[in-house]
Amino acid sequence: MNMLDVTHLSISFGGLKAVDDFHINVKKGQLYGLIGPNGAGKTTIFNLLTGVYKPNAGSIVLNGNNITGKRSIDINKAGVARTFQNIRLFKDLSVLDNVKVGLHNNNPYSTIEGILRLPRYHKVERKMDERAIELLKVFDLDKYCHYNASNLPYGQQRKLEIARALATGPKLLLLDEPAAGMNPNETAELMDTIRFVRDNFDMTILLIEHDMKLVSGICEELTVLNFGQVLCQGETAAVLNDPEVIKAYLGE
């Protein structure tokens, strides 16, 4: 069964069709790549998948459930989480508290319980602390749990953003240029991290990336986007060797 089925997805801004008849099918547990030149519409698609934008046409089905046009918070609760090309951590909060932000979806307590620090508040906070530390250990960040997020090196901030996304308990994880700004050693480590997340969290991952070494190293299938339309889809090696892809994207 597919985790994600997108058909005939389209959106226009001021008469300009940013995404036109986009389609993609991502299997459960798959590591799938979405690539294309700058301005091809990749981030717009992520914004459609997460409810930031509402499509003019088409459907988005997550694990058999239609989430087309739903609010971002409802799509997140349905099982979609994302990271961003430009890291969006709460940099004045601790590493631990950044992860706990993601946990609040599944560990609610009332406003009154929080204000009055009632027993349920303390019970839920302890539970979230424990779960947050577990997630941070996955990324070897638990030793920095009381640091401000802004004090982490760039590569570790990237990992923290993934940990926070995982805290929401997603079925589908969208990674928007996770290797952006990383050196080769950090990128290699990131590849191992993404594989680990997929294999150990029963996760389906769709990623946007310009680093072809990362794409060819971890993605099983690719969709290439050009001017808002699907140019090519299929197994990674075949797509990257397609003459139209080379012409449009790799510039060769």
C-alpha cells in the first residue's frame, strides 16, 4: 500500500501556474526524492502537502485518508511532519524544549492544569521529558539537552529539527534540503541518520535535495520537477541518467 498518493495537483498564484497536474506515489517505508532546478515548484508542493497552501485542483491521500485542503495542524495530526530549507528552530529555547514542542500534540493538558501546575501537568511534563531524551539520544544530542538550540553547530541543528519533527509521531516525514549548508562529512553522517530514521521509526520519507551524492546514495525513486510539471519519474539511477533530466537539471 502507498503512504502517499497525489493526483492532478495544481495551484496558481496571480495567473501563474506554479504546480501543474503534479502526481506522485510513495510506498510505505520508501525513501523518495523530489528534485529539480531552483524555482521548479518543489517547496510549493511541500506547502501543499502540509496545508500551507490549498490546491486549486487535485487530491492528496495519506495512508488511504484524503487530506486535501485540510488545515496544517490537522494534516500534522494525521501524520505528516516536515523540516525546512532554512532551519526553523526555537533558538532561544533549550534543545530539550524544542523537541517537547513537537510532543505537545500527543500529550495535552488543559490551560488551567498548566497555569496551576496541577498533578496532571507534572505527570505529562515528566513523560514528555523522557520521550524527548529518547529522541535526542537517537541523534546523539541528549548531552546538549540544556543548551540553547542556537548554540548547537549547524549540522546538529539540522538533526534537532528532524528530532522535533519525529516528536509529532508522523507516518510521512518531509525533509526540505536537509543537506543544505553541510560539509561532505556532515552530509555523509546525515545520510546515515536518514536511513536510521527510516528503518527504526517505520518511517516513509520524501525529501527535496540538490546534493546529488545524497540523492543517489539514499533515494530509491525520484520525481523530477521542471516548471511546475513532472519531467521524469522512476528508479533513481534511471532518472539521473535520463537525457531530459540531464539537460534540464544537471545542466550537461
